[in-house]
Amino acid sequence: MVFSSLSFLLGFMPVFFLLYYRMPKNGKNGLLLIGSIVFYGLGVWRHPSYLLLLLISMAVNIRIGKTISDKGGQAGKRWLYLGLIWNFGILFLFKYRGFFCENLNRLLPAGMAVLQESRPELPPGISFYTFQVVSWLIDVDRGAGYESGSGPRIATYLCMFPQLIAGPIITYREVEGALKKRRHTLALLDKGLREFVIGLGMKVLLANRVGNLWREVGAIGYESLSMPLAWMGIAAFSFQLYFDFCGYSRMARGLGWMMGMEFPENFRDPYQALSMTDFWRRWHITLGRWFREYVYIPLGGSRQGRGKTFRNLLIVWLLTGIWHGASWNYVLWGLVLFALIGMEKLGLEEKLKRHPPMGHAYMLLAIPLTWLVFAVTDLSQLAVYLKRLLGLATGSGTAVFGQDYIKYGKTYGLWLLLCLLCCTPLPGRLYRRWGHTWTASLGLLAVFWFSVYCLYMGLNDPFLYFQF
Amino acid sequence: MKKKLYRRFPALMIGSMLLLSPALLLKIGLEKRPGAQKDEGAYVESLVREEGTLPAQGGPLTLPGASEQASQSLSRTEAGNDKTVAPEAVSSVPSLTENETTPEETTQEKRAPSMEEFFSTVLFIGDSRSVGLYEYAGLEGADFFATSGMSVFRLWEKEVSVPGVGKLTLEELLKQKQYDTIFLMTGINELGYEHTAIVKRYGDTMETIQALQPETVLYVCANLHVTKDRSDRDEIYNNEQIDWLNGEIAGLAEESPAVYLDVNPLFDDEQGALRSDYSGDDTHPYGKYYQEWGRWLYETCVQTPRPSQETD
């Protein structure tokens, strides 16, 4: 089930919160746990084994976490490794096995390919909940410990529905206090509902709209794009990705507030960044934080000389790329980010910071071009798209409709401009100034119902980030 | 004061939810109940998204006097003539070497128009796939009365910008310009409608076109399949439904002077679905394949005897 579905908005959400607010304080966590299992179960009803996988994984991890805490020292460490193998093993089986086998088979001589290249459908949220549970296991090993009788609380943390399938990736210590005791106020309900509606609007009214342009560009075929349409296409994808994922994160955060919990911020105006380093401090913040805390710093971070710093950066960005998908384009994408961030570390970032217009101009190119590598999984098609961006021919006899950018500009031009405006700090400033007026409240109500209308009319598509 | 402020938006949300949700849920439930009649409104978001209302279902769409003229033109062909053309038919036309060419055939070949000449007297009537032909096939000189989401239910009411002619209705266009050949390429967007209404409206449309342009050769074109992936997951736009509709269109052509053309074998995979490597959205071929389609249309129409030639 996704937040931007009628079944969630008109069914699950009202029923859950009606029960939640009527439930006595000591039963709220239990209801949240059961609600989350129901939420996940409804989403994977075609694959009930995925629900079973989540439940088994949860039980196994709680057991491992408890053992790490009980044993401590080297024995605890061994249990931690076992936990890592268990969690990353499952992730590998579902997400990377097909890719691994495919490439291994290519390396083997003809006729020797014995490994099956099956790519099973990914259990929703597996990349997110794997990282979340691993963060908990490592934290337990690092001394956070396991409080006796906290099993149900940890189970609730591991599968809370607001962040179960697309993050943000929360650490246990961030919500431990709230899971023990939290306040539910009218102010939080108001704040959470507003945040949820803003996120829903970002997803349904902006991401889905401009996403249609990217879909149409794909339907035309990259060979047949005019140069202006090729640029409009990657602009559309860049906006779609941002409003899609940021919208989801804001909905999750809003639901958290409605339940009296504070989830971390996942996006902070990333398209305002002046450098790629700055961009990744603002984009998918909780993923960047995970890699920093559990990979980069344990590897030595930037404190062991330039060579090791670059080695650590390379590892982190390759892993970031691979986390997003099992395909060579994600590896290439990670390498491109490493190259840009590496150059920035060598002094470019300082210059960009000193000259903001230069920084914006640099990011105006770097953001869509890196997203292009991310979006196009077929590397030969990626080369075709890059050629079209430069206006180069991709072969003889290729059909290009020279007026295509005018045609699509008429349909999507205003949406692209609106998206551009919404990437600036202006809407946030206006909201902070006028957010609590009647006009703003009615405006948000209109956003909610218009989103529902669009979903009802079928102008919907799944979240982009669910495939990762 | 603060509390009042915080009460406002939740109150608005809860109030509107209580008011609107039951009605909306009831409507969704009614639409989804087993055996429920497909509602036109629910499928406005059809093959290609386009806002607007759909015309009322059923009801003939014949212009005054159209039926009489159409029935007169029916006599031009013999009943039972196999007028269905598929890519195999084109490939089965033997290619003759220079030495093998007979004098009669040479004369016929000389008479065959070039691609530019042929398409200069052609009109395409259709949906997004016809738009694709206009944009990517390079069919210079042809007119296109086509728009995304077009269906026979809105064909006669909608004003369309025809490049080089202007914005007008189909009836105005057919009264204004004479065409040697007309390709009718709609159908897939109709699949959300009730089946008998689709066939009736399609037949009426054919009659009306033939009544307005009695000298033209009308080719009714099969709807292109969708990919297997889409076909397997789509309850409406799947190949079983498309094949059913194409069969009905072929049947209508059998009973009229029109010729049925089936381009699907050109783009199909071995399972009879649109090749997945030919399409980025599981529905439309990539731009580059429209050239192939246009070329096929030309070869088919020029190399296959026209119905009037067969009966003469």
C-alpha cells in the first residue's frame, strides 16, 4: 500500500487514526505494530511470503540484538557479524543475485553458465528496513544495549508503517524516547496533517505531472528526441524524483508527528545546493548519514590522509550507487558522484561556495546529468541520450520531430516552471508567514481533495523510490 | 487562541472526510463490483491521457443521406472478397528481377506513384499512434486528423488542428478536401466502452466516411497490440481485447467496400504481442519504427490491388 492511494487515504489512514486516538496510552505501540503489519500485508497481498519474510527477519534480528547485548565483547561481535550476514544475505538474494549471476555468467566460457539469472520481484522497502535494522544491531554492539522487555518496542520501531517502505532511515535512539512515552497534542496533529498534505501534493500534483513528460520521452525513444526536448526530459525527471521522494518523506514525517513522534528531516532544499558535496548533505539525508556513521567513519573517514580519504569516499559512493539498484548504471552513477565530490574536496567546493552564481550554474548541469546516469539503466541508451543532449545525430535515418519541444512545452512548460519555483526557498517562506491563515488552510484542503480527485481519475503512478 | 488555530485544519480535514469519503468509497465500490458495466467516465484516463468528456454511448452517428450513399458504394465490391492485408501479404509479393519483368507489369510499375505522390492524397484519421506517424514517419503531404485519446465516440464532435488545413471537425474536413486514400486508425481508446456500442459506432463511422468521400479507398487499420507485460496486467487494454476489436473491424470491412489492414505482424513478437524492445511505454512503438510503418503502408497500398481494381 502506498500513501498516495485511495485505499490508504480514505480507508487505512482514517480507520487507523480513529482507533489510535481512542486507544489508551499503553496500547498505542501495540496498535501501531499491528497496523504496520496490516499495512505491509495489504501492500504485498500478492506475495504473502514477503510479509512472512518481514516478520521472520524482525524476530531473528531482535533475537540477535539481544544476544549481542547479553554476550558483549568478541562473542557479541560474532553475533553482530551473523546479523550482518543474515540481513545483507537476504538483501543480496532478492536484489543483487540476478545481477551477480548475469555478470558471472558473462565471465564464464560459453556453455558454462550454470547460475540462474532470475530477478525476483523486490519485497517493498527491503533496502530501507535492512539498513534500519543493521543500524540498530551495530548500535547495540556499540553499547546502546538491549533493554529487557523491549522486544515489542523494537519490533514496532523496525516496522512502523510511516517509514517502513521508503524511509526515512531512522535510528532506534531517535525514536526510543517517543516509543516509551509520547505526547499527542492538537498542535502536533495539525502540524502532521499539514505536512502530510504538502507531501501528498508534491507527489500527486507535481511529481506525477512532470513524470508524465519523462514517460513520454521514453515512449518516443531517445534517438528521436530533439535537443531541447532531451533537456526538458531530464529536467522533468529531476523534478519528478525530487517531488516524488521528498513528498513521500514529508508524508512519513507528518504521520510521525500525528503519532507524537519526531522523524528526522530527509530533504533540505537540495536543488539549492552550490556543490555536489552540499547536495548530498541535503538529499536523502538519512541515507547519507547511515553511510557516514556505519561505513565512512569506521573506515577512518578523512582523518588518515588524502589517499585513504579518497579510498573511503570511493567505497561509500560505490555502495551508495549499488544500494540504489542492481545495474551497471548505478555503479557508474556512484563513480561519477565520487569524481565530482573528489574534485570538490581538492578545492573546487571552496571556490563554488565563494561564488554562489558559479555554484548554481555548476549544479544546474551536474544535477540533471547525474540523474540521467541514474535514470537510464541501459548504458548504450545513455550514450544515445547524451548525444541528443548535445544535438548529435545517433545514426542515419533516425526520425526526429523538430517541433516536439513546442508540443511538449505547451503541455508541460508551466508545470516545469512551477516545479522550479517549488524548488526555491520561496514556498517555504510564504508558508511560514501565512501558513496558519484561513486561506492557507483552505488551500491545503483543496490540495488534499484535488490530489484525491487525481488519484480517483487514475492520474497516478507508483513511487519511484520503491523500486530501490 | 493558539488552540483555536491548531483546531482549524484538522477540523476542516475531518469534516470534509466525513462528508465526502463515504460517497467516494461507495462510488469506487460500485464501479469495482463484479459484473459492473464499464462506465465511460471512469475510463477518461484511457490509453493516452487527455482531459475532456466522452460522448454519450450508442446512438448512430450517420450524417443525413450517408447510409444511402454508403450502400450504393457497397456495390463496388463483391461480397466474400478477402480484403484483409497483413505484412505477410506484402512480403509474398514476388520481387522480380529486371529480366523477368513483363511489359504489362512494367507499365503498372511505371504507374505506381512514388511515396510522396501516394501520401499527398492521403488522410489519416486516428489516435496517438496516428500522431506518431505524423511526427516520426516523414509522410510528406499526407493530412492527419489525429489527436491523442481519439476514439470513434468523439471523432465527429471534436475539432482538431490538421496541419496545413486548420482547426476543424472531421465532417468539415471531408467536405472540404477530397482524398484518394483514407486510413482509419482508431479503436484502442474505445476499449473502455461497452462492446456493442463500439462496433456500432465504428461501423457508422465507416459508413459516414464513405458517404462523404465515395471515391476514396478506405483502409480500416487493426489496432496495434500492446506488449505482453502490459497485456498481462491490464484488464482493459490487453491483446485479447485488441484482437477481439480487430476481428470486429475486419468483419465490418468484409461487409463494406473498406479494406482491413493489419500491421501487427510487423511489430509482434512470437507471442503475438508488441515487441518489448520496440516500445518504451508498452503501447506505442518508438519514434524510429513509425518510418517502417509508413513504408509498409505505402508498399501495401501500392502493391496490393485496390478493391475497385479487383471488381472492375
